[in-house]
Amino acid sequence: MLQFQAEQLSEAILNLQKDKFSGIGYIENIADSEGLKKPRILVFRNGEITYGGLYLPEPQALSKKLGGHFKLQVMDSAYQLASKKIEDPTSIRKYLELYIRLELFTWQDVETFMRNQVVLILEQLLPYPGTLKFNASVSMDLSYGEDGHGFTWEQLKQNIVQRRRVWASLAPAIPSMNVIPQRIEAAQTTITDVWVQQHLKQCADGQQSLVDIANQMGRDPLEVAHIYLHFMQMGWVAFSQDEYTPTFNHSANGAAVAKPELPTILSVDDSPVVQTMIKRSIGDRYHVLLANNAIDALNLLNSKKIELLLLDVTMPDIDGLELCRTIRNISKFRNLPIIMLTAKDGMLNKFKGQMAGSTQYLTKPVDRQKLLEVLEKYIPTSVMA
């Protein structure tokens, strides 16, 4: 069993790819969403991923799924025919080969559909820490094309990066797939579409996140997010935000006294070492929130009162410069102090940071005293005391 931190599942996948592992990977995540706590399965063949889902599909279940996706009314008949002709009833590969000979779809059609399914699973898994268990004794002969290939991490990452850009474009209205919609009761009478009425009553209950709802509907979370963006614009739903819970000290006589609220700083960096250093350096003077990717950073910016942003330039997927530009395009964050951190030095990088909208630029490794001086410049702790 392998334990991994947020955004580190990709490293495990790359190692399995390098070792040409064949078998099943069972992934359990530590997530806020109940739907994401269910174990996911990734199927590997010679180090490449060929399937992702909640369970290992049997030929009949997968045939039904493909028939529904491609809207094939003859799928049941095709499955019955395949069951009589195929000697090994467990071989998904043989079923697909027969369906392709019948010209129900092509290898490219199947590959595109299944690749999207794997991307959706990884998109939901990557932001969280969890565990990965390997089992080489269990296999599934699913593969694609005449050469029987699967998907490499490099191929899947391209799709994940593209999707994260779309998620970022939905912020601040929808900061992440884990935001929880709640129907606005007073506005329900204005809805004339019966399906919308029934759907919101069943799903927008303030308990399920967008990804939970998407999984329940069997649809892409991004597609559902765009639907709910329309619902929000119509005034039918709102998205719940975390509420601030004050902390207390106790006076000499034992009475609860409100503890002075420390200014909150959000640090965005994909390095756990850097994040630990920053929190240790300034945690006694500031309340420090941590994020290791752009999506989580935007979510925290929209749900918490952030008074300064520490932003690493070089991050996977959406880099710090692009995230800085995105944040500056949101009106309520135009005056937010943004301190860019990078291991690179030089006038060109500083110029790029300024063009992206950064307030100041610091070179890593960051000196603690220098960092505190910069923070004091924009958020004086003496004023907050």
C-alpha cells in the first residue's frame, strides 16, 4: 500500500508506468465529499491505464454503458450474439472486437469515451491525499486499437490541465467541483420546467456537492457546473460557503474572551517542504491557509477572508503567473497583495510577475526575516493587535 499527498497520485502513476505494471490499483481518498470517499479503481496494462471507475465492469455492464453512450438500440441484441460466439465470457477485449467488426463503433470511438472516463476519475482523485493499493493478480484485458494500447500519464495530463483551466474560468461563481448547491425555496415557484423543479428538489439539498450530483446523474461534473451556473444566475440556487467560527481564550476568572483574529494569508505552492517552511516561519503572527493548486486556491479565496496571497510561479497545470492574472481579473481581488515566490531570479521574471499583476517578488529559498518584513509592509501586525 502506498500513501500519497494531495497532487502526488501522479507520481505513483508514473512509477507504475515506468515499471510496466499490469493489474488493478485501488485508490481511497481523504475528501470532504462523501461521494469521493468511495474507493476508485484504475486498471493498468503494461504501465498504461486502460480503465477508471468505481468497480471492475463485466462485459455485459460495459456493453450496456457503451450502448447508452452511443445511443445504440441494437446493443442488447449485439451482446446476446457476442455471448454465443465468444469462448471466453470474461474477455472484454473480445466483445469490443466483435462490436467493431459489426461496425457499431470504432476503436477510436471507444478509446475517446474511455479516456474521458479515466480523466474524470483522476480529476476527482488528484486534489486529495489518500492510499493506493496494488493487486497484480487481478486483471482485465481491456485495451484499445490493433496494438492493444492504453493511456499514458502524459496523455491524460493534457486533458486534466485543459479541464482545470475551464474550472478556473467558472470562478468565483463556482470555485470547484466540491461546492455545495442549495435551492432557494422562495424562488422555486418561478421555475416552469418540471424537470428542473424535480431535479433541484432531489439534488440541490445543501448536502451534495456538484461532483456528487454529477456522479448520481452519470454526467460530466463540468457539464453539471455549467447547468448550475445558469440556475444560480436565474436565482434558483446558491452555493454554500464555509462560515467563520471564532476562537476563544479564557480570562483569569474563566470567562470566554474573544481571541484577536489573526490576518489570514493564503500560500499557494505545490511543494510540501516550502509550505511547511512558510507555515513555521510566519504561523505565530498570521493565520496561514495552504493550497497546492489553482483550483483549491480560488476556492479558498472565495470562501475565506484572505488578506495576502503568497504565490509560487512554477506550479503544475496552471502556473502562478496565469493564476495571478485570473485573480486580478476578478474585481474584488484587484487590490489584494500578491507576493510571487520563485526559484528563478532576474529582471525578466520580475517583469513577468509585474505584468501578471503581482505586488512584489521574492526569490526562493525565502529568508524568514525578509518574508516577515514584506508581510509587515502590506499587513502590519501591530495594527491588528
